[in-house]
Amino acid sequence: MDDRPIGVFDSGVGGLTVVKELMEELPNENIIYFGDTARLPYGSRSADVVTRYSLQCIRFLMEKGVKAIIVACNTASAMGMDAIKSTFDIPVMGVIESGARAAATSSKNGSIGVIGTEGTIATGAYQKEIKRINPHLKLTGIACPLFVPIVEEGWADSEIAYLTARKYLSAFEDKGIDTLVLGCTHYPLLFNTISRVMGPGVTLVNPAKQVAHATRHMLEDKGLISARNCQGRYKYYASDSVERFQRVGTAFLKKAIQSVERVDIHRY
Ligand code: DGL
């Protein structure tokens, strides 16, 4: 039994979609979340910069005494995992592996789509991981950069979101995909809009859900699970406005965020 918290970080509030799933899957675990809101977005930055930022986020979380790190950001998972794993001696889990595994098992016709930030799609991380699992699968990746600001504006279910989704997702029209990976923290909030565009024949894979299952397995395997009788406690930190984090983050977490502390991430 290990009651130390799990550390989760993302470029902003988006990773709260992963925290939401972790809370459901692991209600006894304490969680410390850091959102690097001052340096959002990661999705349009280079791998060097995203990796440097990610290492700083983890140093901050390690100072808080976490027992494991969840890289909730798809862009950071796509760009920084090698550097992260070679720098820190702590169990680390990104979102790509579990999302890729779920997609590879979901597809019946062998054609899979992946959507994400420009950075995530450019690395081809999901595509490579899915191909590693099954080299016969056909992959198409499309960057959808406008989805992040649309979701943060609270317009996930609006006509603007629908038309934007139609424009981006039309790239899949002649691909015959039966599975689509929502490869960005913000996209689970667009689930209904994307389903409406793609239709019932396409299964949407939410890596946030998959990473929560994988985290439970990892903690169990390593003997790091917390005691059953303890109710999880949650602490939130951000590198920019705590008011904005509370306001926008609530939509991602689907529950009120009582308090947030500001962190000067440049110190780490
Ligand atoms: N959290 C990022 C991701 O999942 C999206 C927002 C950003 O670009 O920083 O890729």
C-alpha cells in the first residue's frame, strides 16, 4: 500500500479529462495535477521545447513526493517520453501506448484514423505505435488545431464546432476508417460533435479512459496502489491565472475545482 499521490501534468486544463477518468477508475488515489497554462499550447511547439517544458513539470511534481507520473498531454507523450524515461527514475505513463492498443483492438476493417495537435500528428507517434502492434493496419493522421480553442471557449457542442469538424474530418471520407483515435486532451469534449460527423460506423477511442485502466494495472503490478479505505484527495496547480483554470477546468473535470495554486514553473 502506498498513499503517496499520483502526479499528472498537461499543457493546461485539458489533462483534467484524464484526471476525470483516473478519479473514476481509482477513487482511492490522491492526485496532484499541474497545468502549464502559462506556456499553452504545446501542440504547435517543437519537440525540444515540449520536452524541456515536460521535464520541468515533472521536477515540480517530484518535489511534491508523487509515486508515479501520468503524462496526460498527448503532445508531450508523443514528443518527450524517451527523454522523460531516461531522466527520471519513477514509473511514468503516457497516453499514446494505451490509446494505440485500444485502437488496434477496436478496428475490424483495419483502417484507423488519428486526430491530434499539429505536433502529435507530425511525430506520427500514434501511427507508429499502432503499426508496431499490428503492421497490417492502415493509418491516416489529421491535425485539427482549431479544436483546442473551440473547446476552451465552451463551444464544443456548437454549430461552429460541427462545421469545423466536418471540414477537418472530410479528409477521412475516402479512407473507410472504422476507428478514430481522439489523440488530444480536449477532444473527448467533442465526442458528440465528432460522432455526429463520423456516423455510427466509426468507433471513437478516448485514450484518457485507456490510460486510467493502464494506470491501475501499473500501480497494482508495482505494489503502489493506495489503501482501499482512503478517499482520494486532489490538489491542482497552474503556471498562470488560477481563476481561468478553475473556470475552464470545471468543464473538463465535470465537477467544481475548489482551489488552485499558482506555480512559478521557470524555477524547476
Ligand atoms: N494538451 C494538448 C494535447 O493533448 C493539447 C493542448 C496543447 O496544444 O497544448 O496534445
